[in-house]
Amino acid sequence: MKLDDRFRWLIWLSLTEIGTMLVFNNYSALLPILQKEWSLTNSEAGWIFSSYQIGYILAVVLLTSLTDYVNTKYIYVVTSLWAGVIGILFSWWAEGFYSAMVLRTLMGIGFAGTYMPGLRMVSERFQPKERGRAVGIYVGAFTFGAALSLFLTGVLHSLSGWRWAFFITSLGPIAGGIIALFQLGNVVRPKAGEDIGRIPFMEVLRNRPALMMIGGYAAHMWELFGMRGWIVAFLTACLLSAQYDLGKAVSLSAAIAGAITLAGAFSNALGGALSDRFGRVNTIIVMMIGSGILSLFIGWTRGFPIALIVLLSLIYGFLVIGDSSVLSTGVTELAHPGGLGRTMALQSFLGWGSASLSPIAFGYVLDFTNSADALGRFGYVPNWGWAFMVLGIGGLTGLVIIWRLKKEITS
């Protein structure tokens, strides 16, 4: 396949990914509204957000491993449609903690068949010298879709309420599945002469450099998804502190969070390109240092001028996601070709397991460091510093792992 044809294919895949991502952040975009309407504690709100990742974990090992045996495109198409249908059911039936948990878990199963299988398709279609840029574009589309999910949900809620916002955003995965069916073509597999036999799973577990890169990915996901799950609620608290009314504060926070996430889309593409030039590990280290410092600091800024909080949040969003594509590219390059699907399944299981735990841990820390009646008394949660610091500690743990990987591969 010609280079131009491959990048044209990548554009179609990126468009499908944007569509599937429209349900990704619709819950977190309206978390303050739903938390109040359903009388949720912070920990319960965190559980609902994480249930999406839990559903992902329940299915991702099976679905990603199946890409070693089954046409990846069809896994992608079926699970895209599944995610859209479950999203529509959420808009009709969700009415509290338990129903929201179940439906978001089922929706996460749909996500399990799109993101990592899509990443595998990109990794197999592009050679190492251009893979960083290609994966950066793909993960950038993921992040752009996440940003659009926040922004679109906030706008639709202001126009027609949260149920219609959830319904309309759920049409995105359905559109993505249809595009994938007709535009992604056949999956490219290694030519017979290049094919390397499948290796036992124990050989995957003995691949120390790949496992260390996966460890860095898990730490990155802890920091990233704790931030993503709670950034709208944090910004809402900052705006309420500045005497904004709740409806305006939530809509504006969702728009700001969309811009924060969009900054990550650009940093993903940039990080991939920089890693092609300066090395995967060096790029990861720089991004992790910056995001870790901001995680430790940003939670203490409620009460600062809103413009400064927004600026810091944009920088935070740029840095916290900038190494995502690089980490994923690094895993594919360090994996044995005969165990690529299972290595990526292990990456998904550990990375998204971490992503599912951090929003819950964040919620529990909020409950522990704020009085039980804080939401009723103030209309918002006042103390955020310790919860964000928990994310920073996890992110900096990843920095230690990647630093050790750098020493190992250069020794």
C-alpha cells in the first residue's frame, strides 16, 4: 500500500475513533448535575465513572487477544455499534447509582473492541520509522473525540437536558461503526515470509523491557483518568467559589474541560513526532515530570483567579496526555511480534485497571478530606489538593519505572 493510501486509511480510522469517543466523557461532563440529581456521594460518583473502565477490563483481554485470530475490523465494527446502543439505553433508563453503574459497564465493553484493536491495526500498517507519528495521530483522534464528548454534552445539556445530551452523543459510535465497515478495508497482516510464529504467554511475561513500558503506561493511566474523571467537578467548584450559578458553572466547566482535553490531542500528535526524533523514553520522561508536578499542585488552586486556573489546567491537559501515544508505540515496539496481541491485551488490562481505580480513589480521598455535609453547605466540594496529589504520586511512580527502563536499554 502506498504511503498516501495508508494515511488516507488512517484518516478514516481516526474519524471512526472520534465517533466512538462521543460517549466517553458524557457522564463526567455532567457529573455535578447527576451527582446532585441522584444524591451521590463522591465515592459513588467515582464508581460510576470507573464502571466504564471496568467494563473495558472485563472484555479487553479477550477482544484484543482475538485480534491474533479474527479480522480486527469486524471486532471494531460490532463493538462500536454495541457501545452506541447501550448509550441510548442509558439515556432512557439510567435513574440512579445502580442503573448507571450497570449501563456504563456495558458501554465500556464496547470501547474494549475499538481502541486497542484500532491501535493494533495502526501498528501493523506503519513501519517503525513512521509509526510514532501514525500512532500519535490515532491517539490524538481518541483525545479529540474525548474533548468533543465533553464540549458537545455540555452544549446539548444546556439546550435540551441531560437525557437528550446522552442520546445524541450515543449516535457517535453507531456512525463510527458504519464508517469502519465501509472504509477500513482489509486488515494488513505480515507477509508469509515475515510472519513469526506465536510465542507462549510466559514468553510475553518474560519480556522485561515491554513489561516496564507497560508499568509506565499503567502509572500514566492512573494520573490521566483520575484527572479526566474529576476535572469538570473541580472546575465547577472553582467557578462556584467565584459566585457563578450552578448551571452556568457546569456548562462552562465542560467547555473548559473540552479545551483541556483538546490540548492533549495536539500534544499526542506532537509527542509521537518528537519521540520519532528524540527517542520514546526521553519524550516520556519529559512529559511525566511536567504532568506529575502539576498534579501535585493544581488541586490547591481553588480560589485562585479563574484565568490562572484555566491556564494551568490547559498546560496540565497538554502534558498529562502527551506521552500516551509514545507509551503505546513503545509497547508495540518492545513486544515480540508473535505475542503482539497478548502483549497489548496485558497493556490494556493493567493500564485500564489502573484507570478504573484512580477515579474511585480520588472520590474516596475527597470524601475523607471534606466534611460529609460540604456539598449541601457550600454547593461544591471545597478541598481538592490531597486528591490530586494521589494522582501525582502515581504519575511520578511511572517516571521512576521509565527512568529504570532507560538505564536498562542503554546499558
